[in-house]
Amino acid sequence: MSSDDTPKQPKPKGNPREDRLKQALKANLARRKAQARVRKDAQPTVKKGDDA
């Protein structure tokens, strides 16, 4: 078996601004999903025919 003679290129470090934006977007999405779950659970369930 032959060994890989080419050294692996190190990953280029990402743009710190892009990293911050990605983290903020991920946190915002998680927060919005949690809020949506709370709103969904807080809504009273209305069944058809319950007009009494």
C-alpha cells in the first residue's frame, strides 16, 4: 500500500464576522422555535361543534 505523500491542507480559518453571524442566526432560530412551541401549546383546543 502506498502512503499519502501530500500533506493535508489545514482548513482555512473562517471569517470571524461570518462565524458570529452564523452563531447569532442559529440562536435566533432556536429562540423562535421555542416561542412557536409555547404559543402552540398555549392555544386552547377548539373542536368543531362546540358552539354551546
